[in-house]
Amino acid sequence: MAQQEIEMILTRQLASYLAVPIFLVDPDGNLLYCNEPAERVLGGILDEITDMPMSRWSTMFQQQDEQGNIIPPDELPLVTAVKTRTPASRTFFIEGMDGRRRKIHVVGLPLIGQANRFLGAAGFFWEMSE
């Protein structure tokens, strides 16, 4: 694993202390960290998985909109935050790793360090009542 920027190390530490479900990805979209609250919403343990490519995590939950249409990976907020370096948010349904369908709201935020360095992105999400 490549050495991470200090801002990402500190963001990961902060995420480990928060009750808000959080995903952290590097500038290429590889999963760096998923905190415990996120694992509960996603229905499985991801903490031991690092450097999972965007192509895998963005397709593993079968995301659907309110009408049941599959949401393409490029339309997910965290993918948008990485690719466009702008914030994005969306409410949609996922099938968790435990097989349970959940409605979640996701906010993807690009993480910009000092000297305008793009460090990656953070995905914050909440389970919503259906």
C-alpha cells in the first residue's frame, strides 16, 4: 500500500471515531477505509479490505432508484466526487451484503488538501426509512 497523505491519515482517524457511516477513497477511487457504522449499513465487514478498486465497490451493492432502475456506477455520489472533484448526493436503494434491501442517502465530497492537492473523496451515508 502506498504511503498516504497526512490529511487522509487524519481523516481516517476522524472517521474511526464518528458514528456517521463513512467510506474513504484515494484519488483513483480505490477504497482506503470503511468505518464500522458503514459496515452495519452495508450489511457486512469491509474493514480488512483496502485498495478495493472503484470498479468493484461501485458495483457490489446493486444500486437502484425509486422506480427500481439500476443506477450506473458513474452516477453514484462518491464516484462523481472522485471523477469531477465536486460534491454530489443522492438517495437510492442498495442490497446489502447480508441480502437486506436498504434505502440510503449518500453524500460524496472531494477531499482537497493544502496547495489544492486532490487527496481522494469521502462518502457519508445514512440509512433512511422506506
